[in-house]
Amino acid sequence: MTGSDTLLFDRIALIGAGLIGSSLAGAVRRDQLAGHIAVAARSQTTLDTMTDLSLADSTSLDAAEAVQDADLVVLCTPLGAYESVARTIAPALKPGAIVSDVGSCKEIMISDVAPHLPDGVHLVPGHPVAGTEHSGPEAGFAELFEGRWCVLTPGPEADKNAVERVRDMWRRSGMNVEIMDAGHHDKVLALTSHLPHLIAYTIVGTATDLEDDLKQEVFKFSASGFRDFTRIAASDPVMWRDIFLKNSDAVLDVLGRFTEDLTSLQRAIRRGEADKLDEHFTRTRAIRRGVIDAKQE
Amino acid sequence: MTGSDTLLFDRIALIGAGLIGSSLAGAVRRDQLAGHIAVAARSQTTLDTMTDLSLADSTSLDAAEAVQDADLVVLCTPLGAYESVARTIAPALKPGAIVSDVGSCKEIMISDVAPHLPDGVHLVPGHPVAGTEHSGPEAGFAELFEGRWCVLTPGPEADKNAVERVRDMWRRSGMNVEIMDAGHHDKVLALTSHLPHLIAYTIVGTATDLEDDLKQEVFKFSASGFRDFTRIAASDPVMWRDIFLKNSDAVLDVLGRFTEDLTSLQRAIRRGEADKLDEHFTRTRAIRRGVIDAKQE
């Protein structure tokens, strides 16, 4: 089942076809990981786009129809839709089917999805840590996953064979796969991804509220620093709204730490404490080296 | 004097040779903007590097020696050195010489430099808004300025010819040049550059304080969001320490606005206000379009 030219799944169903869903479809197609790709989405336009891009073998506006006979079902919707999707697909799932996802929070699979699944269906939550600021099926590309990390949070009682097959799918899509506890994942990502996005959304909002002439200059002189924040803050609003609501405990915790640290630097600036600033900025430079060594740049 | 194959200056002197100083030397060399490039720096290693890169015609550890007979002197040191450099070079400046700089704050030229300059010397403060997270003379490259904005803040009584010559130098280095009030510049940059850097330094510091195992994971999963912050927070510590100290009023002002906005989003997350988050994130997406339209991406 792990050979590079063997089908991993006869039929997979993608529920939702945004940036990640369409990129996954592209990787599955490119590497011939499944015999049939069924796609469900809320809009016919999205489904038509997936068909036009040859990324769907069958499409449906009804998620229950899409998951019929599927060996693997992958939720690719915003987190806020998980519970209703789980309710919808549960009666139509094939015995022994694997249910996975690509969402940025993982405890939600335990809270919002697992309770609705019938016995004999295997839950293997997943999070391919990759993305761009673009959204929608046209924004997808199979190479998005190349060299990035994918976290799976199957829990101790998960079916080993099911975990192995999901792991293989992401590996063959180019990712490094790591198994982790769902709660731990949500804490790590709160810091590395959710907090940075919240901050970027905030500072870009602060700029939006400026008077018009100042705002034009903010655009002009964005080369240094601000530009990176605007890119992050251009990410999909609904996706991010749901992440903050579904991972609110971990986000509010790291936000508290961040605010303490920011207040401390603010105090150092107000009091003119050069040594303290110097020491802090020198220390942060080293962590960049860590990121480069971890090959995430 | 503005012809593209005419020397703009017989002799220019660069005080300091980090990323910006060496990039400027590279552009001056490439476009033959000056007959002679004199470079002063605090370390012989830096001077030797500039000589090896053919970016200096003469070098000196003494800034006063370097500025002798120079038509244009450009301060390229951290802001904290401006006052002592101004005191050092003042007696050696040629009558009619232009004194400019490349610093990220502009009121400092009025407060720390202007009082020390002799009569008959022209002050034309400048800020090429361009950079990378790398430092030192080896990090420089002449193309750094291409298509970016350069702000000049000469003040109403400045010598028009002197302003024109400095403007020409940056234009011929590839920049768009804008004239602005120094205080206004410092406010705009506090938001577009200084605050983003402060925030990036803070969040990367927050991560540095985590337990070791969590820290390793922060590196691994930095692909989404955090990575951009680590890049910003790898910028030169001394340069940034000085920016925050020298532009503290404007930085503390925008920091106050930012903190208010962040607290408001924090409250929305804690109270589960989906509509409020949705509305905010949708609004910030538009400003990205503004940045792209302003060609800073």
C-alpha cells in the first residue's frame, strides 16, 4: 500500500475546495494517490472550477452524496462548518471509511466531529501546515505542500492502518509528517500561526483607520515591515474568524504572554533603556537561525 | 548636472558602511555618480571589505579625514552615533558641502546633527526606504533601491540646488523620491516600519522564552505567519534600538493605537463575536490591495 505507484485509496471525497482542498486534489491527481476524487462544495461555481481544472471526477452540492463509497473523506471547509458537515455525512459514510481534515485547529475534531461519526469509521485529524494569502480553488497548486510539515493528531486508540494511509498520502504529497497530541498542536500553532495572524490583522486595521492622506503614504512606504503584515492580513476572513473562535483558549493564553512582553518593551522605550532593547533584539536574532535550520524558509 | 552620464559629485564621503552604506556605494559606482568614494567606519575590517569590493577609493577610521574636500557627506551609521559624528566632522567640512543621511528617523537630523554644522553647509536629510534583514558591508547590493521610495526632509530654508543633487543621486540609483516634513515622515514610518519591527521582535522573544521542546516545534511549524516575523526580527539590533529610542514619541503613539485595537479583537474572541471578527478581517484584506497598487510588492 506504500509503493510509490500504488493507489492509496480507491475513492476519496473532499468536502470543500478552497486553497488547501484544491491543492490536495492537485497532489492526489499528480501522484495518482486515488482512483476517484469526489468533491462537495456549497457553490456550483466552485464545483465547476474543480471540474474545469480536472481536479474532480464527480461533484455534488450534497456532502452526503460525495462521501458515498469513499475510503477517505477530508474536511476542507472553514472550522465553523465542521459540526454541520459531520452531521450531514455521518449516515452516508462507508463502514471502515477514514475521516480526516486539513484544519488549523485539531481539538475541534474531537469536540465537533467525533461525536457524530458512526462506529467503525476511523478518525485521523490532520493539518498540513502550508498556505498562501490567496483563497479559492483557483489559488491551489500541488507543490504547496513540498517540504512543509503535516501534523496528524489521531489519538491513542486510532486505527494504525488508517493513520498509516493518511500519513502516506501527505508524505507522497511532499510533506514531512509528525504525530502529535491535538491539544499540544493547538498550543504550538496558537503561537506560530494564530497569534501572528491576529497581530497582522490588528496592525493593518490600525492603519486602515488613519486619515486618507496618511493612509496613501502607508501604502507607499510599506517596503519595510508593514508589507509582510498586509500579506498575512489578506488571508481568508472566514477561515481565520473560525480559527480564533475554535482555538480561543490557546490564542488568548499566548496573546496574554505577548502583551506582557510588548508592555515590557514599551516601558523600556519610554524610559530610554538602551541596554534592555539591545539585549532583547540580539536574542531574537538567534531564533531566526533556528527557523532557517529547520528549513522553513 | 542631471545628465545621466555626468558626475553628480566630485567626491562623496560615506560615514558608516553597513547594508545601506555599501549598497549606496555600489549604486554610486555602478552609475558613476561620483568621482571618488571616501569611506569612514569604526572598524578596519569593514574598511578592508569595502576596499576589497571596490566600493571605496579611500578609507579612514577617522570620519573627519574622510569628509575632507567631500561635496556630499552621507551618514550611514546607527542613529545613536549621529551626534558624535556631527561633532567630529563639523570642523573638517568643506564650505558648501552637503550633509545627508540614510536614517529611519528624520527629526534627529534637526536635533542631533544640525546644531553642530558650520554655516554654509547644506543639510538634506534622506531616508531610502529599503532594506533586508541582513547587515554589514557584504550584505549590500546596488539593486536594493530599485523601485522603492526615498524620502527627503530638507526643510523650507534648504538650498534648492543641494536638494536637487541629492534627489538626483537617489533617482539615478533607481528610487522614487518624495519631499516631506521630517515630523510627518517619523509618524508614517512609526506605523509602517517601526511598530511592525517592535511587534516582530516581541513575538519572537515570546517564543524564545518557551520551554525547549515547544521551541523546536515553533521552528518546525513556522511556515504560516511566524516565519515572516522571524525574518523581520533578525534585523540589526543596534540600528533598531536607536530607532526606537530616537523616534520614541511617534512609536509610543502608534503602539497605543495598536494596543487598543488588539484589546478590542481580544475581547471579541473571548466573547465569541463572530460578526465583529468577520467584519474586521474583511476590511484588512482591502488594504493589501492598496499596497499592491502602490507597487511595494
